[in-house]
Amino acid sequence: MRLFFALLFILSLQVTSSQNPAPEVVLSHSGIVVGETFEVQIDKAKYSVDRFLGIPYAEKPLGKLRFAPPVKHDGWSGKTNATKLPAACWQYIPGGFDLKNKGAAMWVNNTEMSEDCLYLNVWRPSGNQQTKLPVMVWVYGGGFTSGTSTLETYDGKILAGKHSVIVVSMQYRLGAFGFLRIQPDSRNSDNRAVGNMGLKDQLMALEWVQNEIKYFNGDPNQVTVFGESAGAVSVSALWISPKAKGLFKRAITQSASVLARWGLHDEQTANHRATVFSKACGCPEPSKSRTKTLDCLQDKTPLDLVNSLDSVNEDESSTRSELMYEMFFSKMNASQLGPGPFPGWATSSRLYFDVPFTVVVDEDLLPKHPLDLIRSADFRQQPELLTGVNQDEGIYFVLYGLAMNDTKFLHDDGTITIPDPIKKAGAREPLIPGGPLADFHWITALQFLSKQDLLPGVSNLPAVFYDLPMNISLIKTYGNPDESKLTELEVIQRLSDLASDLDFVCPTLALADVIARQPNATVFLYLFTQTSSKLPWPSWVGVMHGYEIPFVFGMPRSVEFTTAFYDFTEDEKEFSDKMQDYWVNFAKTGNPNAANTNNWPQYKSNSDKSKGPSEPDHLILGQQMRTGSRLHHHACEMWLHQMEAQRNIVNQMRDKTFPVSNAATIGRFFSQKNMAA
């Protein structure tokens, strides 16, 4: 591990150091920050870039400031060196093939971990600029449990040097440090663990940008915030928050939004998870004494807090298992059930992907649900959004979440090892001799669906939609899933499609659609379909979650990145150039298209009556750039509307208020889906 980090450090020195004096910037508090100047070579062109690393924007969140909102840094007198990458905030410690495969190792944090981590980094073109430059602020992802701004793939040198923008990235607190919420007590003013502390870190970093970026020759009125995954959840949450008004002009969200089920918890969920977590840490229940619980958590080591995070997922798994047993299996006999509290032919009741602590509606940063805030009169007057998803968002999480991370699946020949129940379900075989066939209804329900969807007549719809074999009469009414045997790769691809739509594509489209309905809104949508042909993953994994980022930051032309991880072809380097142009054009003008071109169509809401059924509404970003229309429209209609409609039907049937017309509506939906296929 140390050798790996040492190699990265040595490689970082391969950027040519300039002989010019070290750049110095005097900040508003009169303290001076001293950086470094480098020459970045791209083909035959050379660009001079100033880099400032590890600038403190908040006080160290230590002692009583653990779990507290950030406190603005007071500044310093004299000079401080900004030439060293800051520490990563405490997070899950990687292991296994994360360290063995360079396609995964690119996400492993490359600095030590510390609670003293609230620092930011700035890249700018060297020399005296005639005008103030647009600013692009990056927010990293990692499920709010991992990630760091210091990764090589987030290096802002190429964006800053080649495209004449200021690039900023910040660290923010993760896990319980950044997102634990214990119900506030109105009887005292203790502001620890009120939720969204990590989001408030980002907010304070943006306030720093407003106050200080002009001294780096940046324009505080031309700030674009962009982020991926949990970073995109953060960007969209801040973009909507009344507290962030005036801090940035435009938003770019890659592969997620705050409307994702994992991107936002209500207070009840957040408080329950805090109780589970506190117990796992050996602390009193918050409901008995909030102060005693916090004081106890205050005494725990950072590693204790990180290691206790998994208790939240285990509790969720136990609850789901009990619910599934009660709803579906309690009347089955032992031979049907197999061993355990749920069917032996299902894998686990643990969600394939879950975030222990995330953004929460908190009466402060997010005083209402995001949809209510967007629809309010106080929302942005001219919202400008660029957003999109990758072609195979779900595959990464399916491979991890379904315990497929055996190193065999990384072999060059594409060999994979998948759990026996899933293999048998695809092969239409019973797991237990003489028992029922392994059934994807239970697999998808147990490992993919939210608790609210674990209802008879609801939980089976996704398996029907994605053509996964089942043993239920529903298929006679709503569709006919492929009854032939499925290969392992076919099983994985269909589960990946399900996961992609559920947790990434449809929440992204939901945000794009509701924003596009607002007056004077400008929305641009993309589908990313490109990957590196030299990426050290099997080709069947496709275009995974997160792998657009190297193209956005210009890593195909970075000697440091390609030496440490993997290389790119010349065509892929040129494609990366186009990606950067689109992102920077949007940051500069609110439109990704270059002047006098209109290759990327503006997105219109699907509720817009002027929108034609085949009207182009997004750009497909690949080697062959082309437009598309109604991205994953039918799948998102199911996840965003039909599942809710079916839940209502089930509840109405229980209340004996069920209108027959509702059943016909669901039936027509699946008939249309089959015809579309």
C-alpha cells in the first residue's frame, strides 16, 4: 500500500516544474498562500498552470467540533505553503481487488486519513489574465462513505491550463462525521449531529470561493459546481437549497440527483439509523439522552465510527427479511422455504446498494422536500443544468452488492463467479431438490426494492419488466418474461439494467424533467457510452458508473494518470477533448454547444405538449456523437409512476376502495412495454 502511494507521489513530479518564482496570492484576511507553477504538455502544446493545494477553508473539526457544522477559518498572518495534498476525511478502508486492479485502484484515496481534512485545492492558468475567469468547483462522489478530492483523476491541471478556467475541489466530511442526524432537542442549543454537516462543509467551501476566488483571478459571478454520484446528489441539493442562493450560477450533475432514494432520507429514517449506529458504537440511545449519546460518540476513535457504519446496513437487512417473511413466506412449509428466515433460494435481504447516512430534510439547508423547493416561488429565476448518466451505471454495484467481487471475474477471458441462487434462477433450476424453481421475483424484491414496494402485486413488477423468469401467475396478465434459460452474462445485464434505472437513470431524469418545467430553465441531458479500450476490466462490464470522469478531466492526456492506471487510444484522447469542450462551454455560457453550433439539443420536459414523440432531447456521448430521444422513458415511467400506482391499488384493495380502471391502466402499461420491445 505504501509503495503504491509512493509511486503516485513520484509520478506526480513528472509534470514539468517551472523555473518561475512560486505564485503567491494575498487573501481577504491578508494571509498569503504560496503555490507551485507547472508546465503541462499536451501533444506539442505546453500550458503553464499554478496549483495551490490544501488551503484551509474551515477550522479543524476536532473535539467538540466533531459532528458540528463547520466553523469558518480565521485565516493566518504571513505566508502558508499550499504545495501538499490534504488528508482524506475518514472513510471506509479499501481492500481486496480495489487494490489489485488498476481500474478500481484509481478510486482509492492517495493520502492519509484525518478528521483534520477541511481543505480545498485551486488550479489556475499562470500569468496575468486580462479578464476574470469562469470557475468550476468539483464535488467528488463515493456514496457519502468514501472519496477524496486528491485523486489523480480529479486533477484540475488540464481543464485549467488548456481551457482557461479556475478549477476548485474541496474535501468534505463523510459517513457519521458528515451525515449523522440525531433528532435535535429544542431545549438546548447543541448543534452537533443535526445532519448535513458534510453538505454544510461544501457550502462553506463555496462561500470561500465567493470571498476569495477573485484573488486567484476567478469570477465569483461565473461559478459552476459539478459533481458525480454522491457529488451530484450534493450539487443538486445545494442548487435547490435557499442557503446556497448566490453562491453559484450553474450546475452539472453526473449520474445521480438528490431525488435518488439513496440520496435523501426523511427525518424518521435518519433518526432510526442514528439509533442503530449509536447502539453499535456502545453508546446510549439518543431518545434517552441526546447529549450523553453525543458525548459517548465524541470519545470514540475515528476507526470505531467507521467500523460501526455497517450496523446500519445490517439492521436494514434484518428489517427487510422480517417484512418479506411476513408478507410472502409465513404460510409456506419448510421444504419450500429452505434454511433461514427467508427462502434459501434467495441470496440475502441486504440491499445491493445502500448508503448508511445521506442528505436529510433538516429544516435548515433543506427546509422542505427538494421537489417542493423547486416548485416554490423562491427557486432560481434562470436555472441552468447539464445532467446525464452512463450506459451501464448499475453493473458496478451489482457486482459488489451481489457478492460477485471474486477476483475470477477480473480475468482477461471474462470468467465470472456469481452466487448459486442467481445462477440457478437464470438456468430455471430448483436450488433445493424437489423444491420450487429459483425465482427472480424474490431475488429482485429482497435485494433491490425499497421497503414500501415489498407488497404482493408490487414487488413482482420489476422482474416482469426486465424479463427475469418468475413462477407467478402475474406473467399471464402483465407480460411474458423470457422463459428460456439465461446465461450468466444475460442475468447480470438484466440486473444491471434494473439497478441502473432504479438508482441512477430515473432519479437523474426526474430532476431534469422537473427543472425543465420551470420558467426560463435551460437543461441539457446526455447518455455517456464511451470507455477506454485499455481499461483493465472485462469488456462485458460496459460503461460503468464513474468512468466518464477521466474524460471530463482530460486524463487520457495525463502522463501521471496513464502511467499509474491505464492508457487510452488517440481516438479516445480526441473524444476526451470534446467532452472537456462541452463541460467548459456550459460553465462559461450555460450552453455546451460551441458558438454558432447546435449539436446538443436542449431537453424538454416530457409533459411539454409541444414535444414530439421522437424529438431529439439529449446527446449520446460516444465515438459517434448523435442525438437521442426519450431516454429510458418506459423504464422510468414504471419506476417513477407505475410502481406508485400499483402500491395505491394494493392499499385500495385492502380498504375495499379499489377501482377496476386502475388494474386496466397497469395492464395497458405492460402491454405497451412488450410492444415497444
